[in-house]
Amino acid sequence: MELINTIGRRKTSVARIYVKEGSGQITVNKKDYKEYFPTSVMQSTLTHPLELVESIDKYDILVNVKGGGVTGQSEAVRLAISRALCEIDQENRAVLKPEGYLTRDPRMVERKKYGRRKARRRFQFSKR
């Protein structure tokens, strides 16, 4: 198996990952993923696709992620890992698709409009 490169996006986060055979080491922005994503919820978000296809200790993953917050970044990495696992073996698709891990979540922050305080919030109205 050669180096596999995939991309994942969520909100304004973009994750580029490189997957190769190895011992199961996940590196995010030159740090261990447990150091970069401190909470266990984000760590399990990252590793769940690997656990579903039972390949947690088979691949080394190098992640470059930027933009957005840590939750959006962890979900962008999850999408990228799921896409890479499908590229490695097409049978993984049948496991990951029902979980929703191959779907790009299109929800983004709505832009601010002029004449408004936020995207939809109006300025306070004074009758008198």
C-alpha cells in the first residue's frame, strides 16, 4: 500500500490527511492527536471510523488541519479518515455509510446582512 491522501471539510475547517501502513499512530499538526484534541469525545470522534472497520492499529495517519474550532476540525478529520478507508477497501463503505461518516455536512455560518445586527437578528425596535 502506498501513501493515500484525502481531504475532509466541516464548517470552515479543512483537514488533509496522509495514510500509510504502520502501527496506528495519529499525528495532528505535528502533535499526538490526544494532545491536540484534549477531550475524550473529540478523540473518539476521530478514531470511531477506524474502530468500525477494525483497523485501529494498522495505519499511521498524518493530519494537517486548519480553520474553525476544535469540534469542526475533529469532524473534518473524521470525514477524511472515512474517505481514506473507503479508498483502501471498498467493502468499508458498507460499514461507514449507514453511520453517516461519508456525508459532507453542508451547514455553515450564515453571513451577516446589512441593516441587521447579525445574519437575521434585527436591531432593537423602539416604538417611542
